Amino acid sequence: MERIIIHSDMNSCYASIECSLNPELKGKPVAVGGSREERHGIILAKSEEAKRCGVKTGEVIWQAQKKCPDLIVVPPHFDIYSEYSRLASHIYSDYSDRVEPMGLDEVWCDLTGYAKSYAEAEAMADEIRERFRSELGITVSVGISFNKIFAKLCSDLAGRDESFTVTRDNFREKLWPLPVSSMMGIGSRTGRKLEGYCIKTIGDLAACDEKWLRSIFGVVGSDMYRNANGLDRSAVSVFGELPEVKSIGHGITCREDLTDNEQVWRVFLSLSQNIGRRLKNEGLIAAAVQISVRDNSLVTKQFQCELSIATRSSYEIASAAYELFKKQYRWQNNVRALTVRAISLCKEDTPLQLDLYNDYRRHDRKMKIEDAVLELRRRFGEGAVKNCCLMLEDKIPADSNAKPVPFMRDFRKK
Amino acid sequence: MSGKKVYVEVHLRVDEEGRNHPESITFKTAKKYNIDKVTDVRRACAMKVGGTAMRYTVKIGSKTTYLFEDKGKWFVEAAEG
């Protein structure tokens, strides 16, 4: 049976929700911006009117206001965005039991079996769009196709509050002329690399030899080939079933620039506390650590390294991040923002190949201490046990844990 | 089109299925209106004041109006000023 999958994307999600909450903002250039005091002063989302003035997501607020002097900048309300995401999930779940979120504002729904034809799927998409307008006061773009990759591409092609359909019969004509970087999974760097081989469109990619792509890009090369040829068979998760966690990270923009290694260590240690706890809650351990360093000229660099022992210890993750930083960062500029990510995750009970060079007993003892600390914090509050160096004045913003929670994460807690 | 959110006291009957049946609305000024009929219940965006809530379309005498319920609090959309 031919699959029918839709991808729905809330248009300018945060800005649309703000306009829905405050009708006086409708029709005006609106942007949601982070706190200037905490130095998160960048544009997180913008309305269609602001977009027309050239305002871009990720740019600094003053730059945006220069382009658009009438720009209204409102602070983010992440708890409300999470609530809207939850309400949106109720709408989708009326049409399919296979609903897989991607972030707070995008979702795939598998309509196979629920819609007998593309015409029926289009009618359902129209109904979903109408419900978003009337129930939540926001609009969505819906892409309809026979796999997840093409459905996502279609929703990018659909206009505001519109649907776009691509079938097995017309995907070559409609999608193959598009630039290769418009396809999900191909970032700007891979796009540039592909262009270096004169692969500019999705059609060019589809016409490549799979073995050749694999020899250049590894497994990703095969995936790109399959995706471009409409051969993606990945399933849409059942509602409430979370996709596998691939990384757990935490990052902040500091109140002031960090000027030495000591300050960087304290931020890494602080960020890693959260990661250690989340790894424990998920029952996972990390075999590698990745850091992102953004300096005060807004250049971001990313480094990663493998750990000698896969761990969920926040201290070991922080130490690895710090060693990596010392090895890679040249201090040409002071540091503005840092992110630590635990990557190459596997289940805690996965059998591990031991070697002769690591002291596993010492590692186990450290884990026991960390578990005891986590338990004390759970029972008596975050401040019950603190690393001594974190008691000093630091440059970590007060609301460093504030971030929106996608509805599926709430769902799982229950 | 904008208005203001006016929270009201609602006299409510809850049936055995847990459904709410608003029976009357009382404003802060103590003015009370009896609801003759609820013609529709659905989640909807409050177009004049913004936000989303459960919207009850109610008939009070010959007039049809909207009554909203958001997390246990009830409000109506009033004209600004």
C-alpha cells in the first residue's frame, strides 16, 4: 500500500502565538527576542511582516531594529509555546495514531489507512489548517507526500496556511529541480561539498552512483541517495512514543564574556550537572562529548572527542569538555556562549568492552558518589550539594534552565 | 478588532459525564444573566482578546454570545473602554 504522510509546520511559531495572544500585534512587524540583559538579545522568531523588512532569525535585536525601525520585540513565553504545542498534538491525534513531533512546532502524521487517496489526505490537511486557525489562531503549512523526507520538503514549499502535495508520479518534475541543500539532512557544509562535485539539484544527487556517494560521504551518502530518489522508508512514530534520544546537551550565553580557562571550567561544570541528571533519567551513557564555543565576534566553533569510558558522570563530561576546550581553543577572542553535549549515547546496561588501561573500579566509585549527590538534590533541592568552585561568583545567567519543552516530553512524564 | 477580557462568575451544573453546563453569568457589578441555551462547545481562539480557550456559544434571551473557559476561569469578550 502506498503510504501517505503529511508534515505540518506552524508558520513563524513563536511570533504567531504572540500575535494570537495579543490581537493588537496582528499585521505588525513582530519579533520574539531573548533578554538583552542576559545577553540573549537575538531574534528567536519573526512575523511575516518583519520577515518582509528583512529581519532574520538569529540576528542581534539592534541589527533587526535598524532594518525595521517599527519592529515590536516581545519577550518569549516558553511555557505558553509548550501549551500550544500540546494543544496542537490533540488536533493531529484526531487524524492518526502515528504522530511524530520534530521540535515544538513541526510534526509528521502518517495518514496511511486513514486517507484512501491523496485527495482525501488533502481534505484532511485543509481541515487541520482550518482547525489551527479557528482553535489556536495560528496557521500551518502542510506538505503531503509518500515519505517523511518529501513531506517535509513539501511543507517548506507550501505557502503560509497552504498545502503542497507531491506524489510518486510527479516528484521528479516538482522536487528534482530544487537546490540540493533544501532537502532535509543536507546542511550548508554538505551542500557546498556537493556543489564542488557539480551536484546542485536534488535531481543531480538522485542521478549519482550510490557507491560513489558512499565512498565520499560514508553512510550519509547512501541516505542522501535514497532520500533524493524517494526511497526513504523511515516510519512515523506512534503518538507518545519518543524517537530515540541522540544527544543530550545544555548551553548558555554568559552574562559577560569569559576571559580565562578557569571561568570556562566553571561554566562547563555547571552545564554538565544538568546533562548528568538527564542521562541518568533516560538510563543512558555517553561515549563522546561535543562542545560548541561562540566567541564575542559571534563565530561558533564545534569540537568533539571520544571518552575513554562511556559515562553519565557530570564531572567526567565536564572534564572531557574542558580538556577538549584547552586543546582546541586559541583564545583569539573572549568567549560569549558555551554548549556541552553528551553524544554517541547508548543504554546504560549495554555490555562494554573493557580494556587494561582504565580503572573501572574507580569509575564505579565515582558514579556512586554522583548518584548520591543527585539523590540529595532531588530530595532537598538543587542547592543542597554544590561543587565548591560553583559557589564563587560566576557569569552564568540566572535563567539558564529556561527553555521550551516539546509536548511529547511532557507526555512521557505522565 | 480588539476587546478586553472580563472574568465573570458562572453558575455551573456538571453532569454525570463530567460535562459543564453553564447556567448563569454574574458580572462584578452583580448584574446577572441567565443562560437559556448552550448551542455549541469547542476549543476556539478568542478573536477579540486573544488566546485560546474552550468556547461556549450561549443564548441569553434573543442574543447569542460567547463564554470562554480557560483553566477553570471563565471570561467574556467585552468592547474596549
